[in-house]
Amino acid sequence: MKPVISLFFAMVWLAVLQLPLAADAHELSPEANPGCARYLGNEGIMVTSGDTRILFDAFYADSYGQYALVPDATRQALIEGRKPYANVDAVFVSHVHGDHFTPAPTLAFLRANPSVPLYASRQVIDALLAAGADDAMLQRLHAFTLAAGDPAQSASVGSIDIAVVRIPHAGGQRTENIENLAFRVTLNDSMTVLHLGDADSDDSLFAPHQAHWDAQPLDAAFPPYWFLGSAAGQSILDQRLKPARTIGIHVPIAAAGSGDAWRTRLGGDLFTDPGEIRGLTEAGCGSNR
């Protein structure tokens, strides 16, 4: 009987190996994947809703000795469009700093994915042009030119609706010339997320845009982690932005492997380790925490 039992367990194990991995957002059907965020590194995130995928701050090369880089294998999979990063619909860049954006890997992605548009500040677009973006690519490079306090601007591509305001970069006068954009993106008329880049947590910068914040409820917001660690930042989240879920980003690499301790200390959710996944709705893609 032993050979029969061994054959049975072998067949069972083979069947298990062939099952799809539920945590892989790409493998889920649109109906089973209403909202998912996958952490790439620093402020890099891939958000999916159904079969729609967008990237925030995904292509950069500088860690400044403090922040997580996108792993080499992940960056290559993004450029080559391999699962779970295939069929990206749009790319967003919050600002021009090297821990959020570097021209070379951004251009490599755009050349390998000739139908994907990119949305960013004029500073980012100018950097891409200076680095060799050609005329054909220029059609896909969409610049938002905004001063601090300007009304929101909007755009759309396919099933994606975009609204953007300029919120000054944290750091005061040292960074006042950096065009930091806060992108609110709605996917498939069903899920809305807000990526704040390196926004300053000064309430006076958010107050003029209250009608904008109120115009579309947020399923998730991705603020830099210092919003969670200060009363001012937390007040902006609670009283102005009011997301259903908040996940802090730009967490120092020192937090890698110690995410739960950092989440406890700051009293909120954080992305700390590249590859982490969060469901953004009650029926989302789950988590690998």
C-alpha cells in the first residue's frame, strides 16, 4: 500500500503547486481585484483596480543612503512588462528629486512600453527631454504647470481620471522651487487614491484646496510617513483629506524588517518593505504583512 499512498500525496502536492497565488494582484480576475497597492520602494507604488494598473514614483536611482530602492529584479520586470507588472496604463511622477525620479530608468520603461503615458511636473518633463526623450515619446509626456495655491488641473486617459494640485515640498525655503504634485487618480470610476509626493504637512497649504479634497472621496491616501508622526499631518488626513485608508510611504530603509514596530510607534499603516501588498477595499487583494 505504501507506493499507492506515496503516489496519492505526490498528486495532491502537484495540484497545490499548480494553484494560482491569490496574493499576486495580476493573477486575480478584475472582479476579484477591486483595489490593490503593491509597494515598490520609497514612494514607489503600483495601484491596480480590475485590469487597470498605474505607477507612482516607480523609476529612480538614488537612495541618498536613507531610503529603499526598487529591487533590481522588480525594476527589470517593470521595464519588460512581466507579471505582475504587465499592462501598465499610466505613470505618475510626483517631483524631480532622485529618490523619486531618474531619467534613465524612466526612459527605458517608456521605450519598452510605447503606449504608456506619463504625467508629471514641467521639471520632470524637461529632465526627460534633456536626457534624450524623442519626438514620438513627447506625445506621451504630459506636464502639469502649477504654482502653489493654483486651482486643480485635470486630465483623463482611458478609464483613468486625474486631478492634481501643487503642494509645496517639505523643507521650506530649501525646497521651495521643487514642483511637488499631489495626484488624485480615479480608476474605472470605482476607486480613488491620492499620492502626496513629499508634501509639507502645513495645513495652510491644504486649506485653499478644500473644495478639491471634498469633490471626490478617497479610498486610500499615500502620504509621506511624517504625516502620521505629527499632530499637524494627522489633522490634515483626518479633517481635510478624509481617506478611507491611509498608508504612509517614504519610510527610511531602517524600518525594513521592522514594519510592525514602526506601525505601532506611528499609530498607522506604513509600507516598509518592497513587495508588500495592501488591499484598498474590503474585497481587495489581501496583504502579505
